[in-house]
Amino acid sequence: MAASRTRRSTSYRGGDTSDSDTMESSAGWDDALDWLKLEQHQSVSRSVSLPRHGNYKCLLEGERVLAEGHGVVLVNTDEAGTLVVTNFRLMFLSEGTQNTVALGTIPLATIEKLSKLVAKNQSAPRQSEKSTSRRLLQVIGKDLRIVVFGFRPRTKQRRVIYDALQRSSKPLRIWDLFAFSCGSLKFSNTNPKVRLLNEYFRLLGKGSYGATMNIIDKESYMKSNELWRISNVNSSYSICQTYPFALVLPKSVSDDEVIQASTFRARGRLPVISWCHPVSGAVLARSSQPLVGLMMNLRSNADEKLVAALCTRPGGARGRRKLYIADARPRKNALANGAMGGGSESSSNYFQSEVVFLGIDNIHAMRESLSRLRDYLDTHGTTSSDGMSSFLRHGGWTWGGGNLSSMSASVSAFGDSGWLTHVQSVLTGAAWIAGHVALESASVLVHCSDGWDRTSQLVALANLLLDPYYRTFTGFQVLIEKDWLAFGHPFADRMGIPTTSGSSKMPFELTRQASVGSFPPSPGRQSVGSSPAPSASHAQNNCSPIFLQWIDCVSQLLRIYPFAFEFSSAFLVDLLDCMMSCRFGNFFCNSERERQQIGIAEACGCMWAYLADVRSSQGRSHGHYNLFYDQLKHDGPLLPPAAALAPTLWPQFHLRWACPSEAQADDELEDRCKQMSLRFNELHKAKEVAEKKAADMTSAFESLSVELRHEKQLSSSSIALAKRASKESAAIRRAIQSLGCNVHFASGGGGDIETGSPLDDRLTSRESNGQNDESDLSVSISMVADENVSSASNPISRICETLCPLRTREGGCKWPDAGCAQLGSQFLGLKANYDAFDKLSIYDSYFQTD
């Protein structure tokens, strides 16, 4: 019984089916749509006053509500809510919280197909008259989601929603897209031409020059180096309407030869340089197929000279380098194009060249492959659009129907989609090109049929492998703007959005801009030999996920080299969402010329400015940053071996709608890594603070140590001075005592100096010992009367008595009041008899003592 409930047997009948149409369905729809429960909630839904048009808090600037439906069920998740159509998106709001449900919210430009479906409940035989039909709306998105909404019976809500979606999801005019409604004031950026020219300057080693619109208008940007030059030969888009205004060409080829060579290539897309090696001079060039004719025998001397100039060596080195012509198509497809005038080169016509076919299928094969992958994911995902899961959705144990054969069938269905095979073909071709440029220093010319689909994939991916600059945020933007936008990848045709060909009524501003040099709609977009005016169905067939496939290839490289890219997988997903949503004008139109004539850069916001603003909100911790990025680890080319180029499903993009829990596994791991990184940063900052404090304390300790050493030095010098002063004071004491004075040192607030006279008179004075009266040292000097001084005890006194003529009769000495005549010339009249010294023997004594 359980197996019957999980078997996917519901069949859809799509198209513009009326609400009265019915169809049979299995019991699986009973699990998805509990209409009895819905009927019980109808009264509640009617009584609750839901927000009306324009009152939703989640609306963007310039976004307005066009239609609403209440009590709608998102069949994929069996969730009830409100379905709202705005001029930007189809939005599903949860019934309880009014929060936006991501699975049921899809931008209008991302919708690929709408279908009205009807399913009928199978009741018991006796209750057949009470069976109710279910009104369903299936929405198929370009981002690999298939969602189904269920509407209440006997209402016109589905019709209102469907009509609103039909009108707004497929606008006939380009300015009906939402990007023109929200304006460009908030997310403005420099002109793409300026950024392209700055990249050319970088490639030619002229990075010191800065491009401006002024030098572009004056066409004064023709710089050159030894081998290559920037040419303005296509400044008016007269040579090639799908090439940029400025081209990098060989310096040895003149503009006249360039014009002549352009006639030999489809759409005038002549060989031009996309990237050049800064040391070896090897180049990576691109073009479209040569017009060799049905017999494959037409030649062009100008084209051959231009291609040969790509092999010029720098510094006047002898000989030419090897040239590889990489034709992205399978060989049989290239030969088939010869019937329409196209074809491929002959290696005999191009000196030292080798033609290689990379075998990548065309846009139609890629579109069908992605469609099969989308069906596979919806069939075997956990949020299938039929309301049932193939794997444990309701706690069951079955997988893919519950038996081994169904599991094998699902694996076979995945392989039959061929998506990963196509991704591997592109990766292998780009790695082959990068390897020959980096290892062999060979030049490579890449082309397919028109040179704007597979050529853009291969050249941009090879650039990414060769130059680490393109693996940063800034470089990745430059790479996309150069090799995808400037070189004319037809984004409008591939995304199925209107371009200048659908412009019937222009606003005044746009009409005035387009009146200068008007041009036919999408010139040169028809295949060689095809009718000049393709029908709407044929234009629809031109839709193809070429850019999406290239981003998928970038994600595979990010998986192989997790340290080589500054950006993360989440950044790539957001970039794709911005591109498919048409919220910004970067990817509008089919060429630089068309975007310039409509004035996209001035009228619409810039996606790059928006993404940069999103990243700036959280800095390096934002999810767009790759936590493992190491610029020094991969500072050269990435050359993956063939064994490493086996691709896998990209969970963050392929599984985010069908298997959200599995898709979020890597996100959870990245979140944990981010948390660990944040914690590490916090600890690192704390460590830096602690180290700074320790450094400050060390510095303070060193300064204190210096001060302490200085104090010790001062103390030592003070001690030395004190010892010296002590010795001097002792000498002074002895000298004063020899003059008959008594000296007394005392500590205190002051000191009295007492001098004794023969009459025992006392003179008192204060002395500060060289300082103020507050000195702590006092010196007391007392002069003693002559009669109290024994001549025998003082030999100097005996000498003074005999020799001093100033001695008074009373026997007193007048010094220091009067000068001593003997002290001026000799020490107290003592004389040395040097002749006696010579006469002395070792046994004699000069001084005789008693």
C-alpha cells in the first residue's frame, strides 16, 4: 500500500487549459493537497485582513503588486499561503507568518514556462458525485526549479494569477523589464567602456594609464607595447557590430589589413587578442569561423597575415612560435557549416599551425541537456512538484519508487541528461588551451561558428586558469565584461528577454538616444544562409544556458582548487540569480553597441555595485568571500590534469530547490568554518591586544630599569661625592685644627659657627654650606686662645712663631683677618734640602727623630 502511494504516476496536461478541464491523478495528490483542510481555513482566510496592493513590507524599491491569490497551496512543500504577482517577481508568502517562501518566490524573468494543470480526485465509487477537481499552476524556472501551486476550486484566482504572469513575465519591450523601474541611482557604476580600456592597459603593461570617457570620446586611447596595440578601427562598430569599440591587435598589422581580414570571418568577427602572456608574449586570441566556402578552398592573405602576427616573439627573437587553432565544434559540425559558406581553417594555409577540434556541442544540445537535468532533479528530489518525494519525504523507506530497478533507472536518467559530460568537455578544452599557452609558450586562436558562445566559454575559462588576477572579485568582473559582454555574447537571445528588435514604442529619452545612428534590430545574428527575419518560435529556440554552464565550470574549478579563488560558490549563485532576474541591466541586449544605443549604463542599476554593497555589509566574513583563499599558494597558472576534471553536481545551485537539505550541507560547513574563522579572528585580536599590553609592560619595565640604572649611577656618584666630601672635610678639619680651631659638624635646621678669641669673645654666624638657611648641616668652628694651644703639640705653630712677621706681641696670629706672608709663596716656610738627598746612603735617615 505504501509503495502505491509513493509511485510517481501522476500525468499532467499543460497548456492554456480552462478551469473546467479535468484530468486523472493518483492518490499522491491527496498527500499534497488536503482540500478538506483548505475548506476549513477558507473562513479564517476571509476573515483575516491581509495586506492589500503595495503594502507588503518585502517589496523592493519600484516594485508594485499586480495580482493576488489567497489560500494558495505550494504543492512542493504542502504549505498554504498567499501568492502575489508584482512587476518583478512571483512571490509566495507563508500563511501564518507572511514571510517569503524562497521555493515559491521566483523573478518573472527567470520563469521559462507557465502551464495550467487540472487534477481530479478519485473518490470511492459511492462518492463519485462529490469528487472535486484541483486547479494547479505549474511554473518552470531557468534556475532548475519546477513549482506547482494549487488553487481553491470554484474561484477565479488561478486565472487572475495566470493572466498577470503571462503579461508581465514575457514583456515585448525591453524597458518593460523591472531594471528600468527601479532606476540606477542607488547602484551606479562607471561606464563599462572605461573598465574595458583599463583592462587593455593592464594587459599591455600600461597600467599607469587611467581610462576616462574623455579619452574615449577623443579616441586618444591608442597605446601599444613592443608587440601589440590598442586600435580604434571599430570605434563606430563599422567593422563588426558585435565586437567592442576598442580592439587589441598585432602592432605589425595595419588598420587597412584588419578591415580586409574582417571580410573573411563570419559576422566580421576577425581574430583579435583576448589575453597576452606578460613574459613570453604568447597570446590567446578569438574569432569566428572562416568563410572558406563550400569547397573549403577560399583563402585570405590579410587573414593569414593577421593570424601569423599572433605568433610574433618579443625582443627580436628568431623564428615563430607554434600556433594552435582550437575549433570548439565537433569536426562533423565544422564540415557541415561548409555547406553554408563557413567551415574551418586548413593548417597548410597558416604557417606552423595545427587545427584541433574540441568537440563541444551547440546551444540546442545544451538547452535540452539542462531540461533533462531539471526533470531528473524534480523527479528524484525531496520537494517534487507532484507533491511526493522519492526519498523519505514523509518518513517512508522507499527511494525512487521503492525498488532497485527504479534506483538504477534514476541513475540512468541522470546520465542521460548529459549535462556533466558537456561541462567536462568545456573544462577539458579550456585546460588544453591554457596548458599550451603556459607550458609551450604557444599562441592559440579559438573559435566556433559565430565566436560568441563556445568561444566565450573556452577563452574566458582559459583566462581564468592562466591569470590569477581573474580569480579575484575585481578580475572576475573584468573577465565577464571583457570576454562575455564586450565581445558580444547574445545574452538577450540566450535568456529569452526582449532586445532592441522588440522595441516598438520608446520613451522620449530612449528615442532621442537611439535616433543618433539608428541600426537594424540584432544585426548579424542570423546564421550563415538562414532567413533574415527569424520567427518567434525560432527566437525561442535560441535560448540556451551557455553562461550558466560556464559558471558551473568555474564552480568545478573552485572545488578542485579551493585556495585559488577569492570568491565563494555562494557568490556564483547570487551572480546567476542577478543575471536571470533582470533586476540589473548589465546583461541586457546582445552587444556593447546595443547597450550603448539604449543607454543601459545610465538607465539601469549595476549588478557589480550591488554585489559589492552586499559584501561591504559584513566585510571579509560575508558569504561571498572564500575563507580558504590564499593568494600566494596559487600565484601562477592553474593546470589541472585530465583526471581531476571529472565534474560533479554543483549542490549549491543544482540541488537548492529539489534537495534543499543536501544543498545546504556545504553551506552549513562553510558557516561553521566562518564561525571558526570569526572566533579565530576574535582570538587573534585578543592575542594582539594582549601582546600589545605585554609590549607596553615590557617597555614600561625597560624604562623603569633604565631609570633604576640611572638612579644607581646617581647614587654611586653621590656616594663617591660624599666620600670625596668626607675626605675633603677631614682634610679641612685637620687644616683648621692645625690653625688652632675646633670643628664640630651637627645636623639640624641650622648651625652656629663659633670662633674663640684670646679674650674669649664669641662671634656667631650662620652658614648654609652652599645652600639656603634651611640646610640640615651645621658646622661649628671654635678658635682656641694661643695659651691653650701647646706649641709642642702643633709643629706648624712652632714654625709660625719663629717665621711669621705678622705675629703680634701678645703671641696671637692675625690670620685669617690678615694675610699670612709665608702662605703666599711656600708652605709655612718649610724647605726641602735636595742636596742632602743626594748625599744620603741607604743606611742614613734624612729626618732625625729623638
